[in-house]
Amino acid sequence: MPQKRVRAAAASAGVPLLAGGGMVLLAVFLPLLAAAGVGHAGAAAAPTATVPVSVGVILDLATGLGKKSLLSLEMALEDVYAAHPDFATRVELHVRDSDRDVVTAASAALDLIRDEKVSAVIGPQSALQAEFVTYLANKTKVPVISFSATGDAAIQYHLPYFLRACVKDSFQASAIAAFVEAYGWKNVVVVYEDDNYGAGILPSITDALQDVEAHIIYRAAIPASSPDHHIDEELYKLMTMQTRVFIVHMLPGPASHFFARASAAGMMTEGYVWIVTDNIGIVLDVLPQHTVENMQGVVGFRPYVANSARIIDFMSRFDARFRAKYHQAHDVRMARPTVFQFWAYDVAWAVATAVEKVKRVGFSNIGFQTPQDVGKNLVNGLLASPVGPGILSSILEADFDGLAGRFRFVDRHMHVPIYEVVNVIGEKARGLGFWSPGSGLLRLLNSSTTQDQDKSIVTAGKILKPAIWPGDSTTVPKGWDFPVNAKILRIGVPVRHEFKVFVNVEANHNTNGSRVSGYSIDIFEAAVNKLPYALRYEYIPYDCANSYDQLISQVYYKKFDAAVGDVTIIANRSRYVDFTMPYTESGVSMLVLAKNDDETTMWIFLEPLTKDLWIATVVFIFFTGLVVWMIENPKNKKFQGSKWKQFSTAFYFAFSTLTFSHDYVGYQNGSFVHAMLRRLRFDERKIKVLSTLEEYAKALKAGSKNGGVSAIFDENPYLNSFIAQYGKEFQIVGPIDRTDGFGFVFPRGSPLVPDLSKAILNITEGCEGFQIQKKWFGDATPSPDYGSPDANTVRLSLRSFKGLFIVNGFALCVMLVINLPEFVRANCTELRNLNLQPARGSGEIASDSEPQQLQNNNAAPVEPLQIERETN
């Protein structure tokens, strides 16, 4: 090795070595040695001397990651100098063990920078350790390059001398969110290590999940050193939740302990989804066998590294040297390198080439500070590196093909555009597909993508390979389940005293309970039977006290887990609860008594109007107003005054006379239709409450004149059930207003809603829905198609009001003929009186009011006072 030859030459010349095999005063003595010809024969053809450059290394040497990474650094330096024997510099590693402790790592960094006077530091191993080290490096201008500190907390602030030769944790957030979205999971739980590293990913993963309409419903923080009982308590808490999708963000050590406890708790079984972030995903192939057995079915993410001849050669050499060095023979899996070792290799190569570049541009004393520097550029007692800025700049400019792919810094960290999605099956992690920012989830990558990860091109379908889930299941988990020890769903059903065809609650004397049946109940139970999982529930009868809003409030306040019945979906209710897809038709219509077609259509006044009818109505309003004004103006003070007052009074009277119907109308007891009628300005005194189908028929047959009603407003499902029983004696007119039909009620965010909605859609579109409808309504049920032509529905046109307009027009003409002479005479008299009254001149005596006619109940009226006009 060149380093050994240099050290031998130094020893033969009597040059002392620093403690620990560190810095040698070669900057002073090597030129003299070279001039004196000290060295091996043939040295004249090679560089006369090489300059050692001290580089610090901070790793947790008791961990597999630390041991492997140190070996990778050493192999990289051997390879770079073998490939470039002409380099004038030689990197010498000064290794410190941080012993998995933040304080120890900080102390090691201080020792390396202050005592060893290193030109750069590789490490530390974790993001927690990097936080203090980076501040120290920033003050002393010594570059710190970490290949494993992926945590986002390490670079919350602008620290130019900290470089991350690995990916940030936040990079994978979008990939995980895309995976969650692909399977339709809406709620997840994040389990993270309770420190800055673990919490650092929360903002990015939260935002990414929200972008795909998924939500984190709980965050489980578990300290790295948690005892078994603490983890078990947290796992039990997770088991009591509905969500079964868990994202685990931990370092490999704590994660292994966590999954061992999860397996013992029975949470690595069918129905669970476990997703691990890249710090775990990277090492899935090298974890101990017993750990892998506890993680069967886990899905992980890791940066993708394309396989190549160079990778294969490195892995072969690495495996042999690692097992020889650490006697790792019992588990060959643990001797394999991972992407962390690839990154470490590339970092060492980049540092070696950077210091060589700095040496060649003129820093002859690189790696050594002369005694004259003492006392200069002190920052809190530490010397600032004179070559640090140059080395930093050179590393930032590095751009070469490394083991892990293209080595190039983007915003002071490695940019990895492609992630691999893997699945733990047996002893290894099997690839399911890939993810890239521009293409999303992919099954395969083409050759151009594997050769240049910055140019990812979609050439395959965006469907991942089938995964094997926990419990050796091939069925995609629903993502939720009923919690352990969960109570049976309490489903509220309305106790109806009318329209029992939808919900009928009867006492069951055999069980001292209730028997619930009806069209709504059959639809719900049919939908539940179509769910791919069992749903346990019980019906709880609830007296709504004339309002279904009270039933809905019980769901909102978590007194009921759901409500099943003939509950209408309206906007105001949707603010508090979620509804399934409607299982009935929508809309509010009007029920009227049917007679023969000609007579009926002529006298229906409450149907929505056609265009010609609106025009005729407006014309008659003006005509009626004119006649009323001619009649009332001479005698009624309300019709006198200014021209505008006369106009508005007359036409308001006419409009109210025509539009404010004096017919009585009815609605179903407890229905929201009452509020709709009030919104439409129906007179409250003309609105009647009806409860049963018999009351509907009786009131319509009696009519408004005999104590009944002229029309009944109700929702289409109720009117259809009425028509099914009473046939064509009555008819439906409308729709008058729109609604979304009947739906089942659940709390906001309930995962049951989308599943039941899909089941309802399958039922209503298929034969099963028709059979249920036929069971309860028979064959005479009107078509549920909204707005379709129906034999029982009509639309009002001008002809519908033909009789009304004829009668109204005739009456107006008669009144006009009778009152026209009186109106003309009255106006002529008023005009004559105004002409006889003299105008008041400017010189007359002013008064606060016009002269008034004096009246005396006991005397004859006197003439109005006359005031003569003065002349000038």
C-alpha cells in the first residue's frame, strides 16, 4: 500500500508519528526525504512524495451499520488510489466510536477537529448525533458528510458545511401516500420513534397523505429504549382502533424489537397492513433471521439501486472481507452490504478526489496547520480550517457514477428519484414495483430508467405485483376492522306509527325484545350481506317524537353507531353525519285527487308552471291590479296618495289574490316538508298535518271545502307507496322540490359508508333490489326514475288554468264596465275643484298648514276659507 511505503520512509528518516497513527510532519520533511533519495528503487518514475490528509470518521462501531460502513470506506480508498496511483494526496481515516450516544458523538467530533485537525468528517451515523456535530463543523469550516443521517431534523437550519450523501426521510412521503391511495385506504396510524428523528417525518407524511385524501388518525410515539410492557400497552391501544394500516418510522434496532412485540400480540395476522420507511426497508435483506420471521407480509420502501457488474464485484469482495474480519459465519445474510454501504463507498471516493483537487490548485499544506496559525481565526477556542471551504466546494461539484448511482448533490443532499417497493416474503424482500415523482407507482422500469434514474420513463402498467400480506394472505386488506373487545354496533331504527312499509317495529314477546322489518331494513341487510367481512349489529328502536332530526342527533352524539330507516338525505343533516348512497328515488311531489283528465287538468293550480302559463299569469296580475285600482281609488285611502303608492298597493293586492292560494294542503307528520312549505310562503293556517295513508285518502276525497285538503306534499317514496295501495284514484304531480332520497346514517368519517354505498348500488341496479321492492310495494309501484314521463304525473300549462282565466277575465271585465263611469266622474270633479282654487302668491301671509274646512257636528258645513291673491 502507498500509505505503508510512506510510513516506512518516514520511520527510516526518524520522523515521529503522532499518537494514534495520525498526522505526520510530512509537509516539512518529505520534500527533504525525496531530495535525499530516501525510498524504494524506481521511485523516480512515481510522485516523489504523497501528502497524507486526515479525515475523521464517527460511527457506531458496535452496530452492523457502523462495522459495514467502515469497511466500505476502507475499500473505497483502496480502490480510488489503485485506480489513480498518480494522486499526490492520501486520505488517512481517524475513526471514533460514538457508541450510539449523542454526547459521545459530539465529543468525538470535538477531538477530531481540535486535536487531530481533520480536513473533513465522515459521519456521524444518525440524525440525532449529526445535529450538534454540524453546528461544530459550521463554526470551524470543516465539512461534515453523512451517508446515513436521513432524518429531516438534521438540516432544519442553514448549515452549509453539512452534506447529506443520502436521501431525506421526507422524500419517501409521496411514495408511501401513493401506495396508500392505490389500495383505497383512508385512515392510517403512524408509529414513530419518540425523538427528533422519528418526529421529523410527521409534517411531510401528513401533507402527502392529505393530498390523497387519507388521514392520520393517531400517532404512536415509542421511545427507542422502551421496555416490553410499554410497547405492549401501545399495541393494545392500536388494537382497540378500527384502523388496520400502520406506517412504522424507526431505526432498524428499535423496529426489530417493536415487530417482535407486535407478533406476540397477534397483530402480524390477516387484515393488518404494516408499511415501513426506508431506514428499515434498506436493511430488510440483512436483518437477523428471527427478526425477518416477525415481519412477514411487511411492505417497505427503499431507494432503488440498479444491479450492475460493479455492484456484484463489490458485494463479493465485501462479503468475504466482512466475514473474515468479524468472523460472521452463522448468518451470512448479515454480511451483505446495503445501499448505506454503497453511499459510504461513494462518499470516501468523493472526499479522496476532492482533497486531491484542492492540493493541485495550490494548497501545499493541506491537512496540516503550522504553529504560526495558533491564535488566528479562533471561534470559541477552535481553529478554522484553511482548506475546509475548498474541500466543501470540490465535493459539491462532484459528479460521477458511484456504486449507488449518480453521485451528485442537489441542495446539499443526494437526490433519489426512484424508490423500490418491496414485500417481506420468507427470507428476503421481494420487489413489488417502483415509484418515481413523475410516473407514480410502476410495475417495471425500462432500460433507460435503470441506467439514468433522472430520466424515468413509464413503459409498464401502473399496477404493482400482488403482495403477500401478514398472515400469508393474498387478499388485499380492507384497511380497517372492528376493534378487539369492540361492542356490537348499535343501530337506531325509527319507531313509526305510519308508513310501516319502510320500517315496522313490533314487540317480540318470546324474547322480550323487538322485531324490526320493512323495505329499508331489507335493503340494509342485503347490503351488509354483500360486505366482504362480517358486521355485527343490533337494532335499537327509537321514538323520533315527530322529527327524524332527533334520530340523526343520536348518531352525531355517538349514542348510536348508525341509523337505518327512511331518513331523507338533505344538506343540513349532512353537516353533522355521513349518508350512504340513496336507496330510493329523490324529490318531493304533490298528491292530488284524480278525476277525469279534462276536468282534472283544468283545475290543478299548484303544479309547476310552463312558460306560456307564466306569461298569462303576469298579464292577468297587471290587468287585475288596474281594475282594482279603478274601483278602490276614489273611496279607499289605501289606494290613494302618490302615484307610486297607488301603483304598488293595487298590484300587490292583485298579486296576493292570485298567488296566495286559499286551498288547504297537507304533509306527513314529522317530515321536513313542513319547513319546505313554509319556505314557499304557504299560510301556516292552511297547512294540515296527516299521519297515515288512510288520512291521506280521506283528506283528499273531502277537499278543502269539507275539512280536507286539496293537495298533499310528500317525498316520492311515500307517495309511491300510497299509489301502490290506492291505485289510480289519486295521482302524483311534480316533482315540486329536489332531495337525494333515503339513505343510511353513520358518523362523519365512518369507513362503513363507502363499502355500504357500493353494496347498495349493486342491489338497486340488480334483480335483488327489484325483488325487495316487489315484496313490499307489489307490481303497481310507479317507476322510480327521476323526471321520467309517468302516467300518474302531469305538468301544468296554460290550458290547465283555462277555466280559471276565463272566469277571472269575465269578472274583471264586468267590474270594469260597472265602475268605469264612476271612476271618470270622480276624476273630473277633482280636476274641476283644483282649477277653481286660486294659487297663493308670494306676498300672502304664511301659515304652517293649508286652510282646512271647519266642521261642526251640530252645525251645517261652512265653505272652505278663500284667500285672495295680492297683486303687486
